[in-house]
Amino acid sequence: MMRLLDISFDAPEMNLALDEVLLDSADHEQNPVSTLRFWESPVPFIVLGTGQVLAQEVYMEHCEQDGMPIRRRCSAGGCVLQGPGSLNYSLALVCDEYPEVRQLRASYCYILHKLSDAFMEFGLEVQHLGISDMVFGAKKVSGNAQRRRRRAILHHGTLLYQVDYHAMTRYLREPADRPEYRGCRTHQDFVTELPLDEIKLRKVVQSAFSVDTIMASPPTPSEINAAEQLAVEKYASLDWIHRR
């Protein structure tokens, strides 16, 4: 049975740290726990994929001028703008419980197709395109990324229901690595909003993975303690943020 968490923090680094801690819980040798988590940052921030080069992805001078925080997550994928209007869902899945996620490409197809089917139940044709994107009307509404361990995976993604196009253009450089379906479209021409609010988006994701609200629970005290330590030692660390 999948646990449900719905918890957001003011500090960007805490939101990123808890996702990694949930992966640790799913990868636990004696007592693994699969979890679906929702979170939405109350403050805007930029988040890089683990292997991206900061100066190639972000207009650093604009971030410094405006006090825009920059962080780096534990998963791969592209650089995105987080904040209000971007609902995040995180799946920490035990591979023995979800054998469909053992292989990378197959796991994206499994998870994103389940979401596509759930959106259809709400009357929206949201499709999986590229390796890890979801599109609505040929425009991107969800980017997804993963971190993989031997016994578990972390799959997390954004669901856009409000987009700050000005901030996206001001802080994010146009990426060199593009999915083929994007072509030469700019951020503003490539990204759009889902016509559902955050409450309905939660229902879509819960429906996709058969997670009922009665399964909701808070993180354990040990998970919160681990996230707080990881937030300080890793996710707020300049060594981590500027590692590339």
C-alpha cells in the first residue's frame, strides 16, 4: 500500500531534501515504504538537475540582482522554475512492489501513461512525449526526472497550472539539450498551463496510482530530522549547488 504525504516547506532545500529521504525510506533494506508526496513551494526558486552546468542553464546575474534562490536536486533532467502554480508530485517506489519501474525507459512509460489515462478520466488529453515530458495541446505541462537505487526509485515531476512566463524567460537560458518535438520553440512558446486547479490535479495523480486520501500521514520524526540535516549539509550548500 502506498503512503500519501502532502507537505510543503518554505525553504526550497527542505522540499528537495525530503524527496531524497523518501527515496531512502523506499530503499530501506528491512522496512521499505512506497510513498506519493505532493508539494508546492510558496516561494519561487530555480532548481537544476544533478548533472547540469549552472552557468549554461541559468542567467546568474539576473538571479543575483533579484535574490532568486538557485538549488540543485538529486535527480537528472532539466532546469526548471519552481514556485506557486507548480504542483510537484513525488513517487518513492519499492521495486519489488512496482516491478514495472525496474528499467529506466519502461518506468517513465509506466508512470506517465498511468497519468495520461487518469487525465482522460477528467476529460483532458495529456500525453507522454519525449523521454520524460507530458504535453497538453502539443505544449509541455509536466517535466519529470528520476533518481534510482538498487531496490527503489524516486520519480518526481511538476504539473503546471499557472506559469510565470516573465520569470521563466528572465532566469532560465534556452536549453541546448531539447526533445525533438520541441523544435526551436522558446520557453514561452513551448510551455503552457493545465486547465485544472491544484486540488483537481491532486485527484488526478491519486486516481492514477490508486492512492486514497485516507492513506495520508505525516512524515515520521526520523524522516523530518534526516531531511533537516540533508537540507543544511547538501541542498543549501554552495559546494552542491555550484558543483558544476
